[in-house]
Amino acid sequence: MARTTGGDGTPVPRRLLAAATRLFAERGYDRTSVQEIVEAAGVTKGALYHYFGSKEDLLHEVYARLLRVQQERLDAYADADDPVEVRLRAAAADVVVTTIDNLDDALIFFRSMHHLSPEKHKQVRAERRRYHERFRALVEEGQRAGVFSTATPADLVVDYHFGSVHHLSTWYRPDGALTKRQIADHLADLLMRALRP
């Protein structure tokens, strides 16, 4: 049985994911070997295969963990009792902040998604679709209530916002002129202005 924690008490799966994330971001998925991952994590190949069936499973989990966090947070915003415009703006800003907080994960995903098997690719697309549909439902709720303009279809509104989010990894720098919160607020405000009736 593989050890569940390392010498520092960090669970082995977390150590493997941290090592894989760093290496995939630095070198690229296809230029990182399983041996390099296990050496960086300080575990054996047996430990990796105990928790993850393959290097591809690590790639999938890098993105899936970010999407799980974002889905939970979106669900909390969407289910709140606040007016729809407050809930949508909060969700729009939050996805920017959580993406910046996990920028390597997002970068790896968009650079390496094509390495996933068709089955895993389909699974990831379904997970992303669920997130986008929940976000779109907030836009549609506001449109039905007359709070948001119906001039632009909700699908296009969602694509507009997430287009910005998906490109954060190509231009955001922690030492840039704007903090992650300022960027999140600006992008959320742009979305809300676009929806103004």
C-alpha cells in the first residue's frame, strides 16, 4: 500500500499534483515524463499509479480541481438570495479571481487539453458546459426579469465574458499595474455594462 503522506505530512496525491502542475506549466505536458514528476514529488512510480492511472489522469485532475472550486463557488452565488444583478456580478468577478489564483492550472489546460483522450475530453467539456450553463441561467434570469438587456443572446454574453477569462494566462502578471481584484472588478463591470437595459 502506498503511503498517503510524505515526510512533511503533505498527502501524496497533493504532492504529485503540485509537482505535475509546476512541471507541466514550465515544460509543457508532452515534454514532462512520469519519472520527472515522481522525482519532483519525492515518491515512486508505484505511488503515482496508486493514485492516478496515468500522466493523462494528472492532466485531467489539474483542470478538474479548478473547475470543481469554481462550480462550487458559482453554485453558492447563484443560490443566494441577492438580486440577480448582484449574484451575476459576484460570479463574474469570482471566476476571474479564481482563475488568476490558479493560473498555472488554466494555462496547462488551454495549452494541453488536446492531449486528453476523446473520453476525458468529452468529460471535461461536459463539466465546463455545466458551469457555463449555470452562469448563463443567471443572465437569462435577469433578462426575463427585465433587469438585463435582451439585445444580445445570453449565450453570446457568456462567451464574451469567458473569452476574457480564458485568455488571462496569456497576459496577466502578478507584478502588473492592476491587482487581481481590480482586474476582476473591471471585467465584471464590463459584463454588467453590456447587459444594461
